[in-house]
Amino acid sequence: MSLRFRQVHLDFHTSPDIPGIGAEFDAAEFASTLERASVDSITCFARCHHGWLYYDSKAHPERVHPHLRNRNLLPEQIAACHAKNIRVPIYVTVQWDDYTAERHPEWLVIDEDGRQVGTKPFEPGFYRVLDVFHSGYRQFLFDHIKDLFACVPEVDGLFFDIVQPRASLATHWIAAMDAVELNPQDAGDRQRFATQVIQDWEAEMTAFVRTLSPDCTIFYNSGHVGTRHRGEAESYTHWELESLPSGGWGYLHFPQAQRYARTLGLPCLGMTGKFHTSWGDFHSFKNPAALEFECFHMLALTAQCSIGDQLHPSGKIDAATYDLIGGVYSQVKAKEPWCVGATPVTDVALMTSEEFTEYHPHGGRNLAHIHGAIRMLQELGVQFDIVDSQSDWMRYKLLILPDEIPFNTRLSSKLDAFVYNGGTVIASYKSGLGDDGQFVTGELGVKAVGDAPFSPDFIVPGNGIGEGLPKTGHVMYQKALEVEPANGGSVLCWTEVPYFNRTWRHFCSHRHTPSSGERKYPAVVASGAGVYFAHPIFRQYQESAPLWVKTMLKDAIAMLLPKPVLTVKGPSSLLSSLNKQEAEGRHIVHLLHYIPERRGQAFDVIEDVIPVHNIEVVVRLSQPVSSVTLVPGGDSLPFTTEGGAVKFIVPTVNGHAMIEVR
């Protein structure tokens, strides 16, 4: 299944208190505006969060928006777009529907206090959560989809929105949990059951849709694609990674989701928004440089692009919005020949702890130690995927276990096999510990003593870690795990401790006590398998970004991966990726230089494109290279080869540069 590269996700959540819905919709203007903006796919609405339908429903005419002027709005959108070869997946809300919540409160999810989950009385919003496990609502959803196919002759795809494992303590849930011997009073059991409920519903819905269409695309959106989706992949045709940096996701979420999702075997579509903030921010416009970066970053990480918009209740498409989108999508259109069928080339696997964390609808997308790892690895130019405990680690040369990856005997055996086959490991803090507080694996070369007795304490660089740093204590703000060398481990760096911890009884200066000069316990330990850091260095970097922490990680990576597949010499704000187009017999280097800034208090923005010049790139490939070319422009670059390494200089990166190596 091949996704289009230039999609728009067109929201249409429209209040029943607004008159003249769709009164200014002009099918020809709608499709022509999209065509001029280089849009080749657009998601349009069947049913919105208010609960209204935007087509002439035969099964549920009472749900058609009461002020919809044209009861064939959705079919006309589809017909006009198809005439321009623009694909039209259809949007269907699932767990948010204000019309249904008002009329069927028995279909709502109930929390542990016996209350309806979501929007409270006298608060605006349609966020009460509907229960797909309730037989009444479940049947309605199947009837609704059957009606949709009957009333809309061409269905390219279905985008089911707000599909999350939401546990309930309604009586039918308690009875069902009792029947399978799960404890309704146990939060973990409730969440396990909720996950099974959503997986079963998705599988059942996908099977039902296949009786109506053998090949339409199907996606269930939860606002994040993470480790729980591995068990649901058979119900999906692809992944759509909702990730609006200014809407609560931030600029680290998309690489987190995409670097994992692309390992699961399905095509990926990134999704940002044209809004200055987030969904429903009418008459706002994202800075053009930000929209460029967000789309070009999708291409660099082997995803197609989707930009969120919201149609005005009048139905009139906004020309200014599509000038903005078209300015970016015209560039994507020129770049996409070098992105079709591209797959990432990576050396390193970063293991996520998401599968081990307690589920929250949005909790998995904001793990501090994972974001700190992503931030450092991107700044260091490391080519990496994100993996879980079920991934194939053998594809990688280096595995990073950041801060909080719990271990058991199965993972220990998997790590042993990885190391036996030549893989190396960087681990930090409590990664590798079992339930008893001891390291399950011996590969890390350490034995746990317990929480470090001092914090903050101070790493002294040495033995290849912290090259270029002064050989004195460098403060570590977060508490370490005290360890001892074991199984042949050797200390690379020691920890100096303060005179005392800061308390009300004894303290020094404004923040913390300085080093006493006493070296107390190891900070960095080398083993035959790799390097272990006793501090939570990844969470530390996400919190306050000490350069010395990144320098020490850089040295550990260089020690274990001396010849990475891609090396780029440039500022740390320069992002890089290497992809392969197998069918075309070429590799593509992406270089991006856009700098997010916290100009307002709420989120980062990108306003300016700041060119960088004379960027040295080294690519290590297994086959000979005959040409290096800037694309899509076609300018050839001189290059040299030595020992399998191809070296060239990119004269200017003005936001985004793509270099074909053939």
C-alpha cells in the first residue's frame, strides 16, 4: 500500500449553534484550491466530535447536522477531489461524540470514583469518553460504517479518531473482568483489559470494513503511535503520526514516534498542523519556516506528510491557508522522487521504556529520558532507530539502554546474544536492573550497591570519556546509582562527592555543596560489552542540557562505534539522516538546519531559516560510488573515497539539503 506524500487532514468539528453550515462550499473552488497547493490527498469528515454527520444518512438522518445546507457535502467533496486525482480518506470520530454522550449516558466510560470520564458539567467541550465495549455503542458504530458505505459511493480510506484503551468501571466491565479472572480493583488489570478491548474492537471493525471494501486504508488514531501498537498492527494499513509541535507534542515527539513506528513494517505518514497552536485555532497561521521543517523532517525520517487544517463552518476553503501549505508542498513535490520507497540506514538502536510504563492516553509521548536521548543523539548526528523488547536488535551495531529499562531473564538472554554477535551496549543508571534491585545481566560490568549517598555529585573525566573537558569535577544534578565493578568491568571515570548533602542542618552557598575532592564510587564503567553510566544522563540532558554530559556520551559512542555510517561536521543544531532507495540504487543524505526557540512561554517556534556553509559529510557504504549530487537541483559535488568512506562538502544548507550518493 502506497501513501500519498502531500496530505491535508481537514477537521470539521462544527457546533449545532452555528447556522448556514456548508452554505459557501463550492466544489470546483475546493478542489482547484487543493490542486494549486499541490495537495494529493485530503481527509474529509463523515462524523465530527460534536456528533454530526455531513452526508445524507439513510440510517441516521437525525444525526445530520441540523443546519447543513448541502446534505451531500462529503460526497461532493469526494467527487470534486477525485476529478483532480486527489485521494479522500474519510474521518469518523469514535470515543468523543457530544450528540451521543448527551443521549446515551449509559454508553460513557466510568472512572474509579463512579464519575463519567471527560468534560464536566458547565465546561465547554465534547470530551466525555464513549465506551466501545458497550454493546449498544459498539452496534451503533458498525451500523454507522455500513450506512457510510451505502451513502458515499467511493471510500478511499477510513480515519477513526480517538481510539484509546480507556478502562471503565461500568457494571458490564466489572462482570467481563470477573469472567476472565481479572481484578477490577487493580489498576494494572483494568488497563490490561482495556488494551485487549481496544485491540479486539479494532480487529472486529477492520474485518467488518473488509466486507465492504477490500482495499481502503484503515487507521485508528490515539494521538501517539508507540509500543502498544505492535500488538494491533494487523488491524492497520499504515501509521499516521499526529504530532503538532505547538499543540502539546513538542519537537521531540515526532522523531520519537517515527523512529519507532518505521520499524513495525507499515508505511508512515507524519501529521503536523497549519495552526499557530493546535487544532481548532481558527484564522491562525504557522510560521512558514516551521511548516517547512516539520514536513522536511518527515521526509528525512522516511515518512510522508500530512498538514492539519480546519474548514470554516461556511464550507469555504481559506485561500491564505493553502498559499501557506502550497508553499511547502510545492517543495515536497519536487523532493519526493528521492523519498519514494526510502528506508533508513542506521547503526544504533535506542530502546524505549514505553512498554514498561503505566499507560496514560498521552503519557508515552513525553518520557523525559527518551526525549533527552533523542535530543542528544540528534545533536550528535547519530543514525538511530527506536526499538522495544520485541525488536530485532541484531540489525544494529550499538544498543543504548537509557536510564530506566527494567530487565528480566528473557531480555538478559537477548542482550547476551546481541553482544555475542558483535553488538555493543551503552547503558545508564537503573537500566538492566531486575525486580530485586540487582543487574540481571552481567554484560554491563557492574554490581548495584544502592542509591548513591550523595547528590549532586561530580564526574571527573578520564580514560577516553570527556576528551577536551578539564580533568576536574563536573556536577551531576540528579542522583546516581552506586555501583561496583564486576565481571571484568573497569572504571573509566570516578565520582567525587561533596562535603555533605544540602539540608537545613548543614548547607553551603545558594544551590549545593562543592566537591570535597574525595573519589567515592564509579561514574563510568567499561566492560567487554560496552559502557555504563551510573547517573541518569539522558533525563539529566532533557532537564538542563549540560554540554559535558553530551560530550561524555559522544566519547562513549566513538569508543564503541568508531566508523559510523554517516558523519557530519556542523553545528549541533544541524540534523542529519541517511536513507536508501533500493530500487533506484542510491542513498540520500538529508541535512536540516532550523532552530526551534522558546519565544513565548507555551511552546517552541521556528521563524528564521539560517543557512550554514561548507558542511563536511562522510558516508561509509559497502558499494562503490560514482556520483554525488545535490537534489532536486542536480548540481554535482566533488568527492573523494578512501577505505569505503565517501567524503564531500555541501556548500550551503539553506534549511534543507538533499544529497544523492550513487
